[in-house]
Amino acid sequence: MPDTAGIKLADYLLTRLKQLGIGAVHGVPGDFNLTLLDYVEPAGLQWVGNANELNAGYAADGYARIKGVGALITTFGVGELSAINAIAGAYAERAAVVHIVGTPDRPTQDSRRLVHHTFNDGEFGRFAQMAKPVTVAQVDLKDPRTSPEHIDYALTQCLLHSRPVYIQVPVDMVSVRVSAEPLASKIRMPEPMPAESSNDVMTEIVNRMYSAKQPIIMVDGETRAFGITSLVQQLVEVTGWPTWSTAFSWGFLDETLPNVHGIYRGMFDAPAVKKFVDESDLILCFGAHFSTTNSHAQTSVPKTEPTIYISGTETRIGDRIFRDIPAKLAVSKILEGLERHRVSTYSTYPDLARPAHEGYSDELTDQALTQATFWPIVNSIVQPGDIILGETGSAGHGCRNMVLPKHVRTFLPVTWLSIGYMLGAAQGAALAQRELISSSNYHDIQSARTILFIGDGSFQMTVQELGTIIRHNLNVTVFLLNNDGYTIERVIHGLKQGYNDVAAWNYTQAPSFFGASEDTFTATVRTCGELQQVLETEALRKVEGIKFVEVILDREDVPKGPLQWLLNNQLAKQK
Amino acid sequence: MPDTAGIKLADYLLTRLKQLGIGAVHGVPGDFNLTLLDYVEPAGLQWVGNANELNAGYAADGYARIKGVGALITTFGVGELSAINAIAGAYAERAAVVHIVGTPDRPTQDSRRLVHHTFNDGEFGRFAQMAKPVTVAQVDLKDPRTSPEHIDYALTQCLLHSRPVYIQVPVDMVSVRVSAEPLASKIRMPEPMPAESSNDVMTEIVNRMYSAKQPIIMVDGETRAFGITSLVQQLVEVTGWPTWSTAFSWGFLDETLPNVHGIYRGMFDAPAVKKFVDESDLILCFGAHFSTTNSHAQTSVPKTEPTIYISGTETRIGDRIFRDIPAKLAVSKILEGLERHRVSTYSTYPDLARPAHEGYSDELTDQALTQATFWPIVNSIVQPGDIILGETGSAGHGCRNMVLPKHVRTFLPVTWLSIGYMLGAAQGAALAQRELISSSNYHDIQSARTILFIGDGSFQMTVQELGTIIRHNLNVTVFLLNNDGYTIERVIHGLKQGYNDVAAWNYTQAPSFFGASEDTFTATVRTCGELQQVLETEALRKVEGIKFVEVILDREDVPKGPLQWLLNNQLAKQK
């Protein structure tokens, strides 16, 4: 029987989102998306309702990085432009975010009516133009005949590139009927059509893996976008080779394995480690994303000659580039082709540092907290399955000095570095985490929390999303690092300048102001002993709901590594 | 002597801003603008330091509407894109905002280095492309030889169109020396070169003003952008003709004059008023901006035949359009050419409603506050020189039911309608107001406040800017209309839908959370009597600093006029 009844456009779109595994839609209502919102909860999707659109974008991004894909709905002009910086961030760091924008009805657009949310000039195409540089597909659903195909095209692009797409839905299209037929088959990623060279290339790689004398593995963050993290994890286990991550990928692997060494820090790493990496004769590098921030100013980028890069649809062996070999295919082929007993092994495993627990000792009790003492102590809160977000700044650099249990995902400064992002992303990540747990799809873990480490300046950017976290009763524990302004900017330039100050807020009042119940755990800690005491408090150890801890730190105190290096430069100038 | 020493680029740019009358620069520090910020305060400009860039953009816009021009500084990518919705709003409603963006140094851009705040692809031109549709000039200061000229060009465009411009300053250009010579003469608006037809056109207009039987004047908001409000005010006084404003222009004129009748509401106005306007044989209409919102769904747009439009560089008589007659020239010529004794006058001034004080009466004491009672009562707080901001929603519609003293400026929903705008704009407007008062440039008024009426949903969007208001000790009184969600959206669609709810915050804790002193005035009012009592409180009457009053209103209560009409439609549908 032909599909004469069809389905309403809104239902088509939302059904597709649900098929992709999306359980909740972020966004803000606006008069051009209200009728679309009518369909969200009936479609079995949760409506989050963020405090503003930028935060909604950040949240959808955070959600996408945990569940694979996320979505937000905004309104024409004002809403979508408020979110555009978040969409840009999702583009830069490959989060698959579907940005749906409710637009004026077709008669209004066609007649160039001077409606609100425009420039009063009858021009309706401007904002789609602005979305173009920050999305991998843009569709405007103005024709019921082609809308299903347009939606499917946009969603495919979103998944394929793990980057945002832009879908405009005019008000009068929401309830128009479209064909439901395509819904019978799920959105499928285009199958790889491997280049002819791929077998030879894989054979060459495997042979190199047999003959290498000092092989290592480096795993970067685009592995997630290209769906190869678990394959790479297998390779890490099979080879037993020393393996490092970047800030972008930290936590993708099982960090408790003895051959997994945390983040490689290039010039800031232990000399023995750097020497070992520099002298390696084979570096398998997956999902590379070597922005300056993610590569310690390029110093953790491996040398070209010994390195085999596998990423996207490209494999590189030294300086030879082989195109059209999708990463997933490449890693699968290596795993298939590899004769385990022939893989090069270390007769004695090299003596290379691994992240180690330092923790709390009684001698520290009365000492003021510093970046050096805070992270080892706070580390004890982290449990398997937790999500850690370290905001751009000292938080994002400091928290990588922790030791990760299994199945802990991290969000660290990678490339976009839009401060305030991590608070919005925490909302989205915590919601995704809760969905995965409740669908028994979270490594057999029944309970976990999202832990946000964020500086005062960043917190101020997006603070209202704490209200959303509270409203949805998400398990988010916030450590607000109050170091009296933008410390990361101070160490770059203007150490003592007033422009790096921020307004002085009473941070611990935040949960109460944003509507948390009166018994919500809040604390301010200044010493190591106070922090330790807080960490032992029953109310904090309880995973459920919001917890808020203000941590007082010195404004010119930064974690060792790049920030300390920058600070030293600043201090040297002053002399 | 030739100008061999020159001046640093940053000093050139900031000197120009100061010459334009800018006293304070809004924005947020970021690592690509820090060195530029070093020059702000030494140039004699105040650095505001907003909590985020969207709010900084809103604030610069609010500042610009009071002082004529405003500026903000953001950082490449993350900062500028966060602000872009505010820039779009300034474009839509003609606020002269100079958006200065600190960008990576030229060597970084030229070598396509994979730095942060990019898409990790070596492309640096993307964000300037995105700025293009929302600004009237874009310059990238990469060449010291042409930078002064580029700056002057951008600023001229900004003033000429009263719309935003975009200026990129690479880090390594900040302290490069450029010629200081152009600074000797101020930025000048291009002189009008009137069309040959202009004398004839003006003669025709003047003759119509002599012969009209039922002439009226309508003043819209673009009069400010084109610098003709005081000229129009003269015409209103000279003619004595019935005069109306729009939401965009309300307060530009002296609203205490007997022939100034407040906002013309088209289909929502008193039938006698509508009839009078409809039957007018001459309508002088200045600075028209007839978006649907600003024209009561086009019903307050005057008929073509009797109307003479003067705006921008165009005069229209009926359906004849005369181009290249700048508005300022046109109005000046009319005022010059007009023989006062020949101007048509009303023998008996027509009986047309004017805004009237209702105020508080004891009978109201125990009544719950409604939109109908709130505005007349709260009206008593408004004093000459105050600035009133009514956020998009019931606040922006309700507050036009007040009576304005002299020299009160208003911000009402016009066209862009980005909720949350008014809180940021309040910060900028209050700062501009303080500057004007302290330079004795404010109608001989020594003390005034900025009064913000804002709904709960809007407040949540940009709440952090309350911290900036407090930090700079601005005189802002906030009436937070707590009606439990997005009431304006409810009356458009989804009256009872959950997506129109917002998180429940404890609003009166806001001043304390954002750092106000403990003795800050805060109150919650539910009845007319409680409101009246608050308005009589000494601490509230004191103009200085922040005051915060939460007003509890019903979620389905809206001011009469368009919102009531929309609500009635919603209610009718439910039956």
C-alpha cells in the first residue's frame, strides 16, 4: 500500500533524532519554534529548556560528546545567533550537534514581511549564510516533497564528520505531511569504498609493527569522532606498547592499564619520556588534532619519519599520504591482519612515568591550597564512570594531574577554548550520562557523577546553566576555583592589570539563588585539611544532585607545565 | 615638520573613540586582545569588563543609544561570535556600535598556524565573513600605512548609518606606529549634497503644511539614528499639531507637551484616536521603522496618500520618492522655510486621549498586583532624566502605559526582540547616563536612575550582568516581573506547555549573590499595597546604586493591547 497518510514533518525530524539515540533536546523556546516544540515530548524526547541559547549549544555539544550526537532547537535570528559560538566550537572540536532553527512561515518569508527578529528589510537568508562556515550541511525545509531527504542528508553529514549541521523549519512546515517511508531504514553512514592501495598500505603498517625496535602509540581526540576508540583500545592491549593520549583524548583509553601513560606533554614532560618518544622508530598516531593547545605548542607532535597517522579518511606513513582509507577500516584491517605472536615486544618494559596518586597527608592540614596540592587531594573523589570537565584556564591544565579510574571521560581545553563552555557542557554531559546509566548502557556502572572544575571568570560567563542542572536534578559536583579573576590571561599578559579582574561574587550562594534545595552541600575551602574534610563528608560523597565547593587559590598560582612556563615569562619581564 | 614619530595604532584607535565622545569601552579580555587592553585606561577610557561578550554587546548598544556611539572589544573567534547576536540587534535597530576584535598576530595568520580559537585548519578569515551581514564596514588593520584611513572609514560608516562596524586588530599591530596626522581633524560626517529637487520638494511640503485641515505628526525611532530628534521636537512645538510616537521613539519628544499623545497603537488604540489618524489629510512621519512589532502589526502605519515620510536620505510624498535628501537637511529646510503664521492650526484642539496618571488608591491595598494595576502605581518612581527599559514581553508592553516626565528615554521591544537584551543594555545605558550627568551634559539634571522592567525568563538569559552593574555601582533599579515563565510565548502558543516554564530561582537573592552590599534594597511584592509601600521606602527612593524588587504576577496576565489580543486568541482555541 502506498504511503498516502505520511507523517508530519516535525514527527519525521524528531523520529530521526530518536533513532540516532538522542533522548533529550536542548534549546530555548521562541515564537518561531513553539509549534515545533509541541512535538518534542510526544515524540518521546525530553525537552531541556536552557536559560539561554549559547548555553544550550554548549550543553548539546557536551551531550553529543558523551552520547555521540546531540540536538538543540532555537528560534530565527536572535536564538540561532546567540548559539553560533557554541556551534563553532562543536565544529572545531568535532561534536555532532544538530542545530534546528524555527523560522517564520513561508508566506511571511516569500512576501518579505517586515517581521521581528529580522533587520526590517525583508531579507530572510542572512542567518543561514552566517551558519555556513560553522556547519557541514545546511537545509531549509520549505518543500514537503524533499524535506525527508534533506533531513536525512543533513543528519548523515553530521554523523560522518561529527560536526554540526543546520536545519531550518518554517512555522507552517511543522505539521505538513511528508513521506514516512524513509524512516523504515535508519540513517546509515556511507560505507567506505576503500582505495585500491589500502591492502598494500595495511600490509606495510603491519610489517612495521613486527620489525619496530621502540614502538609507541599516540591517541588523539578525533578517534572518537571517527568511531575508532574501542578499536584503538584493542590495539593498545594487543601490543602492550607504551601509549600516550592528548588533552583531547584523555580518558578514551583504559587509563589503568600499565602501558597507558596519560597525556604526553612534549617539552613539558619528564626528559626521559620526551627522549623515549623522540627516539621511537614507530609511532602509531590515531585521530590527530594538533592545535597548539592540544600539542603543547606543537612540541608533542611526533616527528614525521617514524610516524604512521591514521585519521579521517587518510593514512600517512611518514610523508606519504594515502587518501580514501577510512580510519575505521584501517584500524580494523590492522587488527585483523596482525599476527599477534609477531608483534614487536619490549623484553623489559621501559621505565616511563605514569600518573600516580599522591593524595592527602596530615602534614598538609594547615597549608593553604595551591595548584600543586589541590589536584592530588581532590583526585580521591573521582570514581569509575565519572565525567570530569576542566575549564580552559588553570582548571583545565591542573586536572590533568589526576589519576583516572576506568571509564572516566574528560573534557579539557583542546582548540576552541571558549570559556564558560564547560558549565553548559557539564549540563549536557551529565544528562547524557544519566540516560546511559538508566538504559544500562554504561559499562555496568549504576551510579556516577559529573565533576566540573571551573575558574571564577569562566563561571561568570554561563552561570545561569546551574539553574538548569538544578532543575533537572543532575548529578553535578562543581569545584569553583576562585583565584580572583582570569588567571590564565594574567599569565599570558597583564599579570597585575585591572582588566583581568572580575566582579566579586558570593559564589557559595549560587545553588540557593538558582533554586537548589536548602540542604544542598556547599562549602568554601582554603586549606588542604579543609578540602580533605569536605571530601570525606557524607553529603559530598553522595553522588546525587548538585554539590558546590568554592576553592580559594592564589591569583598567581598555576599548575606546572605550560601555564607555569608562561607565568615565569611574565615574572621575568617584571624584573 | 613631518610626522616622523607618529602614534601607536592602539592609541590612534582609542583617541578616535574618545573624540567621538566614548568614555567607556565594554568587552571581555581574551588572549588576542590583552595588549590592546593595556592602552584603554591610559587613553582616558574606562574599561567596563563584562561577564560575557553577548552582554558586553548589549551593553555597548545600550550605551550607544544614550551617548550616540559605543564600543566593545572582544577576542578572535570565541569572543566575537558570542557577541554577534548583539551586533545583529544593533544593526536591526540602528545603534552605532564599534566592535573591535583582537586577532592573532600577522605571522601566525600568514603561516596558517594551527592556534586555538580557530577550526585547526589555518583559516583565519571565516569570522570576518560572518560579521559582514551584521555590520556596515569591516576593516582588518594589517598594514600600518593604511590603518588610520581604515579606522576613519569604519567610524564614519558607523556614525553615518548608526549601525555597527567591525575592526580587527592583530596582536602585533597594537603597538606599531602609524601616522597621527589625521587625528588633528575629527571624524566628520560626509556633508549632504542635496539633490536638485530638494528645494522644490521642501516648498511642496511647506505648502501642504499651510493648507492641511487635519494635520498630525508621527515620530519613529530612526529619528535618533539620523540626528533629527531635536529638529523634529521644534516642529512639534511650532505646529502644535497632535503628535504620536512609536515604541521605538517614545521619550524622544517632550512627552509633557499637551500635543504629544504617547504611542500610537493602531488597531489597539482608542477608536476616536484611530479615526482621527485615519482621517488626517497630512501626516508628517519622521524616521519610520515599521516592523510588525513597532507598528502594531502594521496597523499603525499611516496611509500612503496623506503621508510625507522623511528619513535617512529619502523624502516621500505619498507614493513619490525623492532620493538623496538627507533627513537632517530636509527638516532644517522645513523649519527655515516655514512662515510660522501661515501654518495650519486647529481652531479647537481635538479631543484626543493622552497618557494619564492613575496611580495608587487605598482601595487597591489588598488586591493582588496585575498588569492593569502595576504600571500606574509604579509610574510614581519615574523622574525626569530617568531611563526606562521594558524587556520584550509583558514588561515591554506594560510599561508603555506609564506617563513620562521630561527627558526620559525608553528602551522598548522594537524589531530585534532578543530577550535578555535589556539587562545588558541597562548596564550600558546607566553608565552613559552617569557620564552625561557628570559632564553636566544632561539637561541640567544632577541625578537620575535607570529603571529596568524585565520578566523572569529574560532575566535568566543575561543575569550575570547584574554583577557588572553592582561592580560599577550604577544606579539601576530592577523590577523583576516574576510570572513563572515565558508569558509572551504562552500567549503566542503553548499557553500551558512545559516548554514555556523556566527554572525557579530565588530572585531576591540576586544582589547578594552578585556581590552587592548587605544593605542593598530588595523586596518581593504581591499586592498593590505592598508595591506602594516599597515605592515610598526611603531606601528605594534613593537613586544611588542597585535596587531589586521582585513583582509576583499571574502567568496568564498580560497588559491590554496586542498581548491581550493574542491571549484571547489562545483562550478561544482552548474552548
